Amino acid sequence: MSTAILPNDFRLSSPAGIAVSFGAFLSIVAAYSVYKCIYNLYFHPLSHIPGPLWARATPIPYILGIRYGDMVPWIQKLHEKYGDVVRVAPNECSFISGETAWQDIYGFRTGRNKGGDTFQKDRYWYPVPYTGSPSMLIADDPNHSRMRKNLSHAFADRALRDQESLVQDLVDLLIQRLNERVAEGKEATDLMTWYNYTTFDIITDLTFGEPLYCLRDKGYHPWVQLVLGSLKAGGIMSMRRQYPLVAAYDRFLSMFNKNSAALLNARESFMKAVAEQVHQRLERETERPDFFTAVIKNQGIGNKALTKAEMVSNSTTLMIAGSETTATLLSGVTFLILRNPSVYEKLKSEIRSCFTSADQITFAAVEKLEYTIAVLQEALRYYPPVPTGFPRVAPKGGDTVSDRYIPEGTVVYVSQHATNHSPRNFVEPDAFVPERWLKDAPEKFRHDNHAVMNPFSFGPRNCLGKNLAYAEMRVILAKMLWHFDLELQPGMDDWLERHKLFMLWEKPALMVKLSPVVR
């Protein structure tokens, strides 16, 4: 009797050989997958962190959430079920215990964290810089500190005062264009689009010495679509870097679907355009009070200065962080006040009673609008422009976050939307109540956990331009409500529910009827 497992005439190149080889390969893959799932569930260093079975066992739910833009409601539901910390992927944890997690993950190494290593940025989330030089966003700690010191001159109080005239001119142009639409008999206006025109014009004017002229030309500059396309590509690229099977799957799909490749090409085109604009700006000698004037005049000497490549990479970061996020917040606060008539009436009353002319609405003046500031703070809570977390990686030897041991290499973050909508942190978290931020807040809101709110991140890497963002959003909102009565149009009630998340919110049109205020 023959003891051979395979026939004597068996050949790998034969149809039977190919079938056997493919079957053996699938068996090995299946066995490894089962082993990996069992390990992730029961033997992984994070096995003590709760979460749904499939998310603990495999990254598939997480990958699908990123690809289809559904991360925000998914993470919120997980925290409602599992509590303060949730394992959303085999090596990834989300926190809503912001009063401690912000400091533990993002803060300075002081107090009980003194002397410990910092949680570094998760490099998978950030594409390779077009210039080869990382921006301040992803640089290591020493280079981050050097770049931030140089760029901080562009965001100092004096610089902000100098920049105000540039910002105000563009905000006034927004008002002019909206008045023209009313005069033309337009029934409704997509304010989401017009806010984008404004914030992109402002940030490019401040960064490159010239706006994109979206407001002037009443349309999107190609750059805007490139920015939005590059954001959408960011999540796809991150998944490819983290999971080779995702990269292989996408390469296969690209044979039949060109959309993915188009997104990646959009990102590359955007980076090239930014580089060209930076080089042109640096060739111009001007005292115009934009970012580069402040940086060039005050930056360090020698190896402490910014290189041209770093100026390009940081300009790309400024373009995205300083445009889309502010436009998103303005769209959100407009929707939220119109869905809450009592808030809208109080807000209008404060703005219109404080100013007798539009030119009185200055950066300094809007800092005194207590209710307006409360409305914007509540909008940042209810509708954070960056609703998920800023991913960080636990340092060598691991560390503790909110009294939970986190092993080294684990990706962790505070999920802002879930944090801000959790009853552990806020009373009536799904209600839009600006009064909770007032000094004389109603009694039931006085124990809200304000420490969890950090819309511009926290610690040494928090948003450098937050003061500009605050000034910009306050002035735009105040001038909008000083000039116009607003009315949400039919079909807008589910505006928030129609959002998707691709790095930042992907928003539908926000249709609003504008009526000039008669004085």
C-alpha cells in the first residue's frame, strides 16, 4: 500500500496543484486569523479594557467606521454601553474621562507624570510630508518646540491686532455678498458654503499674503476642493499604512474604481500648490501684517530658524486647521441657534443692543459679549469640529491614563463628541444650553464637568491659532446677526444627522433665508 499523501504524478503547476496550494494558503490564513482573534480577546495586554467582541478581536469595525464616515455615533454608543474607556480596536482605546485623560495623554510631564515620557503622535495618522520635512503637527518634541516658538510670533496678541484689518475686510465682503444675494431675490442661501469661502479667504490671505478670492468671485477656488479631498484621503491613507490587507484591497479596487486614486492625487496637487505659494510669498518683501511677516521678522537664527521646507509643511497645516474647522463651527452654531429659538432671540438681543454700527464689532468688543461667547462655547461642546480624538501612542514601558494601565504602543485619545455628550460630564448633554457656561449658570448645570472641554486640544501641542479662531468666529457670528435675521429652511431639520466624518465633518448644505435688519 502506498503511503504517499499526494499522487506520484502531482505537479504544483497543474490545475489540481494550484487548487491544493490555494486551499493550503487559505487554511493558513484562516488558522492565523483565528489565533490572532483568540490572542486579542484573551491574551493581549489590553484584554482588561472593555469593548465589543469584534472590535477587541479584529480591526474590521474600526476600519469600516473610518471608511464610511460613521465613527462618531459608533464611538458614542460604545461609551454609553462600556463606560469611561473603550477598546475600539485591538490596539486602540478611546476615553471620555477628560478631566484626567487630557492631562495624562496630552499634558506636560508634571505632577505625578513628572519625568515620564510623553505620548507621541500616532504617525500612522499623518502622511509623509510632501517636502520631506515634518510640520509642527508631527515633529518630535525638540523640533516641535523650535517650530512652535518661531510660528508663535504670527499668533501673538500684537500680531492678532495687526491682522484684524485683513480679517475684517473679508468679513465685510461676506456681508456685502450676502446682501447682494438678497437684493437679487434669492430665497435661500447655503451658509455652509459661504462660511467656507470666508474662512479659506482669511487663512490664505494671512498665510500667503493673498486670498483665494472665493468671496470676490462668489465660488470655490480649486484649492478648496483640494483641501477637502486631501482630508478625505487622509483616513484612507492611514488605514493603508496600518493594515497591509486594506492597502492590497484598495489596490485591487483601484483597477475598477478611480475615485480612490483621485483623492490621493488631489492631496498631492494641494501640497504642490501650497509649496508654490510659499515660495512666491517669501520672494515678496512686504510689511503687510500676515503670518510670514511676523515669522520672518522674529524667528530664530541658524539652526533655530524654520527652513523653507518647514515653512511649506507648516503652511499646509495652517491652511487646513485654520479654514475648515472654523467654517464648520460657524455652520454648526448657525444651525443650533436656529433650532433653539429662545437662544437665537437672546443672542440677537445682546449683539444688536451692544452695537449701533457694524464697525463697532471689533476683536476687542466681541470679547465682552458674554452670551455670544457662551453660545459659541456650547456649540464647541455640542458640535466639536474635531469630534473624535487626537491619537497618541503610549510610551515605552506603558503609562496610566485615568487610572487605567495602558501598555506601550497602544493608541489612545479623548473622543471629544462622545465626551461632550456623556451624562457623566454634562447635565442634559444632548440639549443645546449656552446658559451652562455663564457665571450665573442655572443651578442644575453648575456641576457640569467643564474640565473635559478642550476643543483645541491640550498641553504643549494645543492649537497655536486658537485665539485667532475665537476672534474670527465671534466677529463673523456677531456681524451676521447684526445685519440679518435668519430662518432655517424646510428640509434642514436633520442637517446634523446627515453628517459623515472623514478626518473632519463632511457637511451637507445649510440652507437659510436671510432678511436684512431694518433700522
